[in-house]
Amino acid sequence: MIIPLEHYLIFGAVLFTIGIYGILVRRNIIGILISIEMILNAVNVNLVAFSRSTSASPETGQIFAIFVIALAAAAAVVGLALVLALFRVRKTVLTDEITLLKW
Amino acid sequence: MISEMQTGIQIGIYLVMALSVFAALAAVNLPNIFHAALAFIGTLLGIAGIFISLRADFLALAHILIYVGAVMTLVIFAIMLTQRLSDPNVRQHNNLSAPAFLGGLAFLTLMAKLIYTTPWPVKAAGTVPHVSVMDLGQALMTTYVFPFEVISVVLISALLGAIVIAKKDPL
Amino acid sequence: MQTHLLSWITFTPLAGALLVLLLPKNNSRLIKSVATAATLLTGALTVKALTLFNAAEPGFQMIEKAVWIPQFNVHYYLGTDGISFPMVFLTALISILACIGSFGIKTREKEYYFLYLLLETGMMGTFLALDLFLFYIFWEVVLVPMYFLIGIWGGPRREYAAIKFFLYTLTGSMFMLLGILALYFKSEPHTFDWVRLANAGFDPGFQKIVFLALFLGFAVKVPCFPFHTWLPDAHVEAPTPISVILAGVLLKMGTYGFMRFSYPFLPDAAEWFRPALAILAVIGIVYGGFVAFAQSDFKKMVAYSSVSHMGFVLLGLAAFTSDGFNGALLQMFNHGTITAGLFLLVGVLYDRAHTRDMGAFGGLSAVTPVYAGILIFFSLASLGLPGMSGFISEFMTLLGSYTYSKLFTGLACIGIILAAAYLLTMIRKVLLGPVNDKWKGLTDINLRELITLVPLMAFILWIGVYPKVILSYMASSVQVLLASVGGVS
Amino acid sequence: MDQIFVTLKSGILDQLGRFLPDWALVVHSVLISITAIAILGPVTMMYLTLLERKVVGRMQNRPGPNRVGKWGVLQPIADGIKMLTKEDIVPLRADGVLHFLAPVLIVMPALLVFAVIPFGRNMTPVNLNIGFLYFIAVSSTSAIPIFMASWGSRNKYALLGGMRVIAQMISYEVPMVLAAVPVLMLTGSLSTNDIVTAQSGWGGLQWFALTPWGFAGFIIFFLCGVAECNRSPFDLAEAESEIIAGFHTEYSGMKFALFYMAEFMNSFTVSAICTTLFLGGWQGPGFLPSWLWFFLKTYSLIFVMIWFRGTLPRFRIDQLMGLAWKLLLPMTLANILIAGFWHFTHGWIKIAGSIALVIASYEGLVRLNQRYTPEKRVYTFAE
Amino acid sequence: MIHYTPYIPLFPFIAFVINILFGRYVRKGAALISIAASLAACAVALPAIAYVVHHGAYSVQTEWLLLGKKTLSFGVLLDPLGCVLLFVVTLIGTLIQVYSAGYMHDDAHFSRFFAYVSLFMAAMLTLVIANNYLLFFMAWEVMGLCSYLLIGFWSEKNSAADAGRKAFLTTRVGDIGFFIGIMTLFAGAGTLNFADLGHAAHLMENTPLLTAAALLIFCGTVGKSAQFPLHVWLPDAMEGPTPVSALIHAATMVAAGVFLIARSFPLFEAAPDAMQTVAVIGTMTAFMAAFIALSATDIKKVLAYSTISQLGYMVAALGLGGFAAGTFHLMTHAFFKALLFLGAGSVIHGCHTQDLREMGGLFGKMKHTAATFVLASLAIAGVPPLSGFWSKDEILAAAYTAHNPVIYWTLALTALMTSFYMFRLVFMAFFGKPRNPKIHAHESPAVMTVPLWLLAIGAVLAGIPGSPFMHHWFQNFLAGGVHAGGHAAGHGSEHVIIPFVVATSLAAAFGGIISAWFLYLKNPGLPAIISRVFRPLYTASLNKLWFDEIYTILFIRPFGAMSRALYRIDEQVIDYLVNKTGLATARTSRIKGWIDKHIVDGLVNLTGWTVQLASALVRLLQTGYLQHYVLIAFLGTIVLFFIELRK
């Protein structure tokens, strides 16, 4: 641990918040997707940091991070497929223009 | 010698963090979604650097391989497919910026408070053993073999699902 | 021997029905094969049961009993004896043939076969249930698919017919339910169990009330004289295979109910109601015959002939003799085969000519000789020509009733003449006389239709020539029934 | 002779160590390696262009460049000067930042990869214990600059070319990694050094390419490598006849040169990694220095690439994808199993069985991929 | 050979099965199959008859049906009475089938015809050898079916189709009586075996049940043998092919009714009232039919009424106790009546008309036919020594010995009329000049004439066994049979020639012939004058005593009206009630519907409105924008965090 754990955590928290902000303000679904990935990455940072500093079995955090990465990839794949399908139907990827279910 | 090196490395880490945060801010705020994606790649690379600083080399490289090499490529691909090149930049943000910003700030404050008030059971430097690739592999194939398999199945089904969803003519 | 064979027989069609639900809607070949396979499998199981059936045993066989709803002392209780087994066999047989006969149905096949198989389960269960509660459930299970089968695939007035059928039967079964509940609450401890109820020995006043309630339920199904008007409508409007099922099996449920429940439970009331039963039976026979004679619609004529023929069953039941009961049971079986055949034949004609008006035909024997031969065969069987099964059962019922009342027997004999009259008139109008040019191009009966008819013909001839075969299955159980009501053997 | 470069570097460091602090020495050690690589990269690129032009020229029965210097040896320098002095054209509607950044960034991964290549005994610049993963990870990022280039140009041909590149790179990355997996399995390490060391038997000739699975893996890996660096016959992304050079349509001058450089450096690194994984790296009979062995093998592979270019026609895009997903990918999966078979059996079964399995799986896959082709019609009477 | 007796009916039955199922393939071979089957039956039957003649009755039985504790057995009883019928049926049946092969040669449904005939043969043979009433009844009904099918054989003709139905229905009415009679017998005596009849009669002695049973069984005869009042079907039955008329409606089936009385004779003997009824009915029928035959002009109708008349004779004989006489006449009548019909068939075949008024002078053109026909006519008229004389004489003798002058003289008068109308027929058809020049008569082929001659031999000689020349062998043989059947009666000694009876008989026979000659050959104009003089009588005869019309008014129309009325009841009363009940229910449900709509639904709607109001407010939150929701969730999380931290 070259720098204190708290700094990593703060870094993670900042990334997380930025991700949330991105989800809230982006109109573009792809932008939202990017933001979600960002949140996942923030979590990863925390996981690895904890594994490095506190955990009894240090590989656990990394392995969790690996799982998170794999799941993020899966989520991205499905999400992007949905985006493409949506775009084909609606010719838009902006959330407030997708009003198929609204009366 | 050690201390100078350490100082240099510490400075480097903070620099990387700052750059990552900057890139992340760019990623959510840039009006051009393509630029935003590229900025996010910057964030990802920064995070990989953070990982390296935490001596998680393998994870860092895997991170780059998957995120930069695959996920972001896909994202950019999707951007290319869905964005109209000739369009003037459409408004990329909705009108929630202010509440989102305030909420985020509150959240961050809260988090900072929590982080600094919680007594973390940090172990002394050097007592945490280094995690080699071999260790990871062992753990994956023994303790975490079941989640590993589940993740594999999830991935496969996600891939198949994506193909089915994105195919032009339904199967 | 605990083989669960009866459960298999009862629920194989249901399994088939569920399987049909899973099949693709457009693959009518597959649906048909699955449905036919289900009925055939049920038939095979019934034959298997036949080999296991011990004709000498008067009581119930192949019993399956399990607690179902312990709070109300309801059991899942199946069993068969010489009275129900011929009906089960008849059901299996008619179901197979009618299923093959259903291949002509072209609309909404998936739903059709689903309901059809559900119906078969209901019928099987009705004949096999020994717990009154279970019996009632199966009884009602029959009702619902029938309603839809008539209401959806029927003729032009199908809604009217279906609703009429439904209301009639439901009203009847409501009374029946009241009777069942009365029995349940009167018995001590409260039970729906056949054996317990049969040995309960209720007091005569109570018996009369309950008998009346059950009678209303069963009489509608038979159908007994004043409750019969649903029958011509339902039969005429129903698609051919469903008419076959209606006439072949459903009507038997009513008389079966008398034999299985009313008589053993309520022997004193049965004795008391005997004259009424006989009078209704004779009215049914003569009345049905006369009205059948007045018909110009082929199918309606056959439908009214059912009223007349089922009257014989009631008459046999009123006789309280071994001959009468055996004859009634045999008549149930024979009427099932003969009338089923007649309805199939009406269907054959209707499919080709799209009219059932007998006056519109003429001289078909020259155009479609094989059809004519078979129609004449079934008509003769129906009018009780010796050497065919109808004669044996009518002979036995009349012989049985003769000792009870010569007057009623004599009057019932008018029914036989009437049967000859309307059936011969039908043959005269449809088959004989100069050929109507309109029907010159009519094609003769095809192989599929022949397949549905030939087994029936075989049974008619076989029983007609050597009835001992089937009677030997019934005799011992009928003897028990007879003893329970105190009739003379 | 074998350790000439190593000695050189330690000599320089010794000299510097007299007046520099320890931590600066570390920095300088790194700097020396970086400098060496930074020189090696462009020079390699420059002379590869010459080599290519010469070889292709010979293949096409012409001499190739021979005006500037003896046999044209100065030609690359002349070209470099020409490139530097050319006007830098940026399209009006182009995304300036991206357009500028793309050529810069594309060189980065190409150069970064050099870090883990074992040029000779003790001559690995950075001995990472996950060196191969590093190679894969870094080279996979090279897709991003290409994207930037194609997007930033605001040109539909560029965009199309970019899309093709990405599709191709992602597709071929998969069999490429999987083809290397048997090697990693059998050596039990991701370190490039360890991999080379594992092939040291038989007097430096126990190459993995000489085993059945290694041979198959080698071929697949090499083909994927060729595809990865967009070289003929997989050069659809920059096919002049179809999409006017693809993603670098709008580039000229030095920016264009940078793209070119990256491409040639990629050719070099792919050949080098291929050599490392399958051809024993710097291993070889002792009569030549280890780095010479390495360069010899690497350049032989580069020669094969050039040979491809001179010989083979271009793929069609669906054939390209089909090859990757339908033939190479299953083949590598089979290959992994075969490697396992090899590892756990002994004697002649091991050799004969593996060979048979390789041939069988190849045959099977080829058959499976064969399209139905109707029999050729014979016009009996028309002729 | 006798043990094969039960299989006798099997041969024709097999022929029937082959012909009906494979008729399409055997085509003209159908005749061969049927004839072969009949011959086979003959071959088995004749030795069996011989056995019975020498050794007495034969019987065998097997259990068939279990009725409670009683069992019904089916079996075979071959006693002398059965032998007579067996002999007649096999012999005449075979001959008629040979004849039919020629007569029906060009018919489209050739094989079907022979199938039916074979089925008839099978049924008839079963009936003859049956040992109990039930089997008898079954065969009886199957015969009725065959009769129905064969009458309606040319079903394209409306008249044929109607006639078939009429025949079946009319006989069915009688059959039902028979059926009830069987039941009465079974209920009373518990047996249906012929062999036990004596015992049964003894059991029921002096009870009305016995008379009832006997009379009800007689109903069967009335139907089948076309006795008054159910005789109306037989003349119509002539719509069938002529060989059928010969076989079924003259020689065998109709005789089965007589056979039935003979079979049940022990029963009748024990019930004198029934006997009396039988005699009266028989006599009435005989006279009435003869009367109608006087004016008939259709050659087959004449023969049909003649048949009815002769059957009345037999029935009367049996009713008078002349068991042997009736049976004897049955046999002789079978021969000459079959011959007459076949001859008539040959005539029709030759000149394609059935109307006597168009014929004439056929003797020259159809020698064989005419010769045999005249022989048969002589036989039926009762000219000695032909067969008819002996049997008719027996019957008159029976009437005479019964001391019943009314019946005796009626029968004698009938005999006179018989010979008159027969020779009226003969003279009109075969003698004199041809009346219609268009008719080009021709002789029939050998396949038809040979049976004619064979039958003629029978018609001439059949009376001999019962004549004094053979010491009344036939009567004795029969009586033995009755004895063997367990019946105690001694008729054997009574057979003596009574001169008065013989004289009456001869007078009637020759009187009839001469008057016919006088009226139709000598003075052809005279009949018209006579008919004008006795106009009412003539009209009555011509209109067959209006039986059909009376029946139409009395039975058929009320029957139809009744059925229509009942149907109307069904449709308009019962269904009306049902529909009205339904409607009433619908009405009441409308009231309930109002309550539902305005009160119950009101409450429900109130709830609904409340909810709507609330949701209208809440809906403001539901923007449909994803991110609004996320924001709310996010802020909510923060709030929760705050709350949690405050604690």
C-alpha cells in the first residue's frame, strides 16, 4: 500500500458518483451504458483495494473483480444488442424519445 | 532511495487518479458521445494503472484486454451504427443536471464521511502476500469454480441472446 | 392387485389432451395422430383391464382408494364391476371410433381434440368413480367440454342447442348434487363412500326425497320423457362425432347412475317409484317412436329414436328382475353401438350432401351401394332384428318387464313396431325409390368411415348371435344389484 | 558475442553509476532500453518497406527501388524526408482532435509491445511474468486509434474501413489467443522468457512448432497475426480498389507515415511473438548468437508475409470472417484438446495419435465448411 | 349324416356371405354358388329325412343365453313335421334358384339377388330345424327381412319400395303379437322348447294365459301367412321378382305361418277357444281372398289372392284339428303354387306384361309353360288324381268331421271359386285369340322350363303319399312325429274316405272349370254382363274389399297425425315451457342486472373513482422518463443513508 486505503476508496466513490451522474443526465442510451460501466469499475477499484489491504485471502477481491468484469462484458453485449435492435425500430437511441409504451 | 522512489510513485498514482477522474468527468459531460467513449477509455486505462499500483498486474491487463479491447470497441461500434454522422450534435443531456449534481454531491459527502469515520482493519504494509497469476488460477479452479462456471454460462447465454436480439430477421 | 390400471384408463386421455395443447396449431396431422393414439392407448388399457377382469367376482375389482380431501372424508376411489365395466369398454370403443370419425373436422382442431380427450376422461371417470364426490366432479367434467364441442363445432343453431343442453343438464345435476349432499349429511359418519352408503339403510321417507333429487339429475341425461327436449337439439346441432359420443356414451351415464347409485342406496324408494319409472319408460318408448316418425330430418329422427330406445333401458330397470336388469345393461351397450353407427352414417351422408332432409334423397342404394348396405344393417339392428344385438336386449328387457306388468310390456311393444315404421320409412325415403338426379355424383363411403363402422357392426353381430359372452361379464354384479333392491331373479 | 548488447548496456550503466543516484540509475536503465527500442522500431519499419518493395519487385520480375544508394538502401531515408516535407491536409469537417491524435496513438501500442519481446538471451526489455497477456492486451488497444482515425476523418470510406478493421481485429484476436493457449498450458507460464526457455531442448531445436499441435497452432497463430496487422491477403480494411485505402484515406504526409510505421512494426512484433511462442525464440545451435537467431527467424516470417502479398489475392469480407469463426476457431479449440492428449500420453501413441488427431480435425472442419456445389453440367449435345 | 343337420342352414349362409361381400367379383357365378349351396343343403337334408323316417325324431341343443336362473338353449329338432318342410324347402328352393338363374339373367344386381335368396334359404332352413320359439322367431324375422329386401329388390320403382315396407311393417305387427306370445309362454311355462310344449300346455291348462299365448302366437301366423286382417301385404308383395313370389310368397315363407301353428299344435289343442278362432279366421281368409281373386286381372295378383285363399284353407284345417290335413295341403300347395308362379313368371318373361286382358292364345307359343301351368291349375282346382285333390279332400273331411257346417260349406264354395278363377286365368291367358297384337310371346329357355317340368312332376305326384293308395302314409308319418314330440293324440285311424266330401269336392272342382270355360271361352261377352248385374259384389271384389283404404283411414292416417301431434307437443309444449323458463330467468336476471348496475356497481364505481382520483395525483410522478425514476431512487437511497446514519 503505497497510498492509504481511504484514497482509493475516495477515488472509487468519486468514479461511482460520476457514473451515477452520467446515468442521470445522459440522454443517449450508449452514454448511460458507459456510465454503468464506470460504476462497475469504481466498484472494482474498491474490491481490489480491499483485497490488497484488509482481506485475509487476497485473491478473493481480484477474483470478484474478474467476475465483475465478465458480467460487465455480458451486460454490455446484451445492452448494445438491445440498443441496436431499438435503433432499428425507432431510429433513435435517446431515452426520452423512446415512447413506445407511453400513451 | 526507497523514499524517493515511493514519493515518485505516489505522485504518479495521484496523477493517474486525477487524470482518471478528469477523463470520467469528460466521459459524462462531453457532448459528443464518441469523444465521451474515448474519454472513458482514458478512465479505464487509468483504472488499469491503479490496479497495477495495487500490484494486481494480471487484473490490470485483463481489464485492458476486456474493457478497452472488447467492450469499448463494441460500444464504439454501436455508436458508429446508431449515430448519424451528418447530424448536428443533438442535445446529449437532459434537464436533470442540477438535481443530479446536487444528489451526487450529497452522496459523495456522505461517502467521504463514511470512509473516513469507518475504522478499516488495514493490515500492515508488506504483510499482505502478493497474488500471482498462479494463485488466481488456483482459486478460480478450486474455491470459486462454481461461480466461475456460472459466469461462463451467463456469458454464453448473453452472447446468444445478443445475437438473437440484434439479428435483423428473427430466428 | 394394485396396478392403478383404472387411473391409467381414466387419465390417459387427459395426458393426451395436455400433449395436444403443446403441439403446433397448424400441424393437424400430428394433432390427429396424438389424439387417436391417446384414445387407442386408452382402448388398449381397457382391453388389458378386460383380461384382468374376473367375471365371477360380483363386487368391485381393481379398486384404487386414496384419501383426497380428509376434512370432508372425500376419497379418490375408483373401481369397476360387471355394471360399469361394459360401459367403460363401450366408452373406450366409441371414443376411438369417434376420434377417427373426427378427422373430417377442419376448424380449430387443436382445441377440438383437447376438449374431446378431456371429455373422454370425464366419461371414464364417471363410470369408474365410486366416491360420490368424485363421481359428481367427473359428471360435471363431461358437461363443460360437451358444451363447447356443441357450441363451437355445431350446426347453425349450435348456440341454442348448447345452452339448452347445458342448462338442462346443469339443472339436473344441481338436484343431483343436493341429493348427494343429503346422502352425505345423513350418513353417519359423513361419507361419500359407495360401500358405506350402500350399507347405510336410510329411512324410507328420506329415501324418497333423495331418490327424486337423484332421479332428476339422471333422468335429464337418460333422457326420460319430459326432460328429453335437449336431446334432439343437441344431437342435431352437434358435429357427427360428438353426436356419436352423446348418443353412444353420455346417455348411458343417466341410466348408469340409476343402477350404480339410486338403486343400491335407496332400495325402498326405488320400489316406491317403480310404477312411475315404468310409466315414464313406456311413455318415452312410444312417444319417442311417434315423434321420430314425424321427423323429416334424418339426424333428428335418429335422436328421437334414442329417446325411444333408452326407454327400454328404463323399463328394464323398472322390472326388478334379473332379465330386466341384464337387458337394461345390455341395451345400454347395444344402443351405444347401434346409435353411434347410425349417427356416423348420418354424418357420412351429411358430409357429402350437406343436407339431412330425408325427403331430399332417394334411390341412394343404387348410387352408394355399400353405404346403403351398412345403413340398412344399422337400421335393422336398431329396429331389433333378431340376430343382431338390439333384439337380444329388447327381448330381455321386455321379458323382464313382462313379469312386472303385461300392460306396459304390451305398450312397449308398440315401440318396436314404431321403430320398424320410422326406420323403414327412412330407408324408403333415403335409399329406395327412383334415383334423384341431384345425388348421382355422390361418392360411396370411404375407407376411414368404414373403419369407424366395421367394429360396431362386428359387435352388433357378435352380441346378437352369442350374447352370453357379454352377459357373463355382467351377470354376477347384476345379481348383487338385484339382491340389494330385493327383486326376483 | 552472444551477450554483446547486454554488456553494452551494463557498461553504459556502470559509467553513469559513478555520478547518478540509485533511483536515477533505474530510470536510466529503463531509458536505455526505451531508446534502443525507439530506434529499433522506426529503423525496422524503414527497412521493412524497402525489403517489401524489393521482394515484391523480384516476385513481379522487376528490380524494385535501386536508384537511391546501392540497391536502393537509402530509399527509406529519401521517403522519410519526402513524407516529412509533405503538406499535412486536414479535411474541413474533420474532427480535428481525433484526426490528429489517431496516428500518434496508433504507434503507441506497436511500440509498447516491444517491451516483452525476448530479443536474445537476457535481452528481454521488461521481463513481465504475464508477458504474453501484455502483448495481447496492448495489441488489442490498437483498434481504438484506428476507430478514431476513421471517425475523425468524416469520410464514409474511412468509416467503412474502420468498421472492417475492427471486425477483423476482434474476430482474429480470438483464434490467435486460443492458438497460443496450448503453449501456455504446456509451459505453465505467461512469461515470454519462460516460453523461450521451455524450448531449449535438443540443442535449441526443440521448438513447439515441431510438435503436431504446435505446428497447427503455429500456422493458425501466424495467419491470425497476418490478419491482425491488416496485411495481404487480409488487407480488406485498406483495400484501395474497394474503399480507397480505408481508414487512412484522409491522411497524408507524416501522419500517413505513422500509420505505415505502426503497421510495419506490428508485422515485426507479430512475427517476433510467433517466433517466441513456436519457433524457440532466440534458441538455436550455438554457432550463432542468440539475437541473431531471433532476428533470423523473425525476418523469415516477415519474408513469408511479403511472399503472401506477392502471391495471394485478397479475401472477400465474408470469407474472411468465415475463415476466422468457422475454421480457425474450432481448429484452435481442437488443438487445445490435442495438446492435452500430447501431454498425457507417452511413446508412439503420443506422436502418432496427435498427428492423426490434427489431421482428422482439420479434415473434418474443412469438410464441414465446404459449401454445396452442384455437379458441373455436361452438355452432351451442345458441344 | 343326421348329425350334420345343424349345419344345413350353414351352406346357404356361406353362399350369402360370399355373394354379398364379393358379389362384385363373382358376378354371374353368384347363381352357381347359391345353387351349389342349396344342393349341398339338399344333400345333407335328404339323408337326414330318411333317418327320421326310419328312426324317428332327432334333436340336439346347446346353451345360448342365461336369463337369471333359467337358461335358453338353442338346438335342432328334426321331427316328421320338420322333415316335410325341410323336404319342400330344399327341393323347391333349389329348383326355383335354377329357374331364377334364367329369369334374372339380365338384372344388374344379379349377385345381390342370389345373396338374398341364399340368406332366405338359410333362415328358412334354420326355422325348419329350430327346436325352440326364440330361434324360430329369429329365423322368422330374418325371413321377413329377406322378404322385405326381395320385394323391394327393384327399389327404383316406388311401388316396389313401398310394397317392401308395407310387407315388413304389416308382418311386424303380427310378429309383435307372436313375440308377446313367446314371452307369455315363457313367463307361464318357463320353457320355449317345442319338445316341452305338451308339458307346458299341461302346466297352463285352463288358464286364460294359455288361450292368450296361443292366440298371440297365432298373430304371427296371421302376419306371416297373410291371414285376415293382415293379408294386405301379400298382393303388393308381387312387386318382387317372380321367382321370389314363387319361393317366398307362395311356397315356403308364407307357409311358415301354417308351420308355426302346426309346431304349436299341442298348445292350440289345449285351448279350444283359440282353435275356434284359428278356424274362423282361416275360413274367412280363404273365402274372402278367393272372392277378390275372381275379378283380379293381374296374373300375379290372381295367384297372390289364390295363395292367401289356400293359406286360409290350411289355417282353417289346423283350426279344425286337421293337423295332418293342413300340413299335407301345405306340401302339395307348395309344389303347385310354386309351379304356377314360375309359369306366370315364364309368361311374363315371354310377353313382358302381367295384365291378363292383354294375353290370350299363348298355348301355341309357349307349349312347355302352358302345359305345366294347366297341370298345376288342375292340381289346385282339385281334380283327381293330382295332388291338390287329396289334400283339399282331407281338409274338407276335417271340416266335415268337425261338424261345423258353416265352415264346411264356406270352404266348399271357396273350392268352387278356386277352380273357377284358376281356369279363368288359364283360359284368358293360354287359350282363345291373342288380344294384343303387339305382344310377341316366346318360350323361355331350358333353364326355366326344366324346373317347371320337375315341379309339375311334384305337383302331380305329391298327393300320392297322403292318398289311400299309400294307406295315408303321410298322415301316419306325421302323427308319429307328434307322438314323438310327446303329444298324445291319435289321428292315425281317422283317415277314411268320406264319399259325401269327395262328391262335394269333385263338384266344386269341375263346376268351376266348366263355368270358367263357359264364361271365358264359350261366351267371352258374358262376364261383363254378369259384372254389371252384380255390380256391388263386383266392385267389392275389384277393390279388394277396400281393405287398403280402410287401413289408411283407420291406422295410417291417425298414426301420422298422432306422430305429428306428439312432435308438436314436443316442440310447442315442452320446449315452450323450457324456453319460457329460460326467458323468465332472463327477465328476473334483468332486474338483478338493474340492481347490479346501479347499486352494487355504484359502490364499486365509487371505489374506482376514489382510486382514480388518487392515482391521478400519483400519476404526476410517472413521467415515463427512465432517468426520473433513477433519480428518485438515487435520492431515496441517499435519504435512507442519512436516516441510517442519524441513528
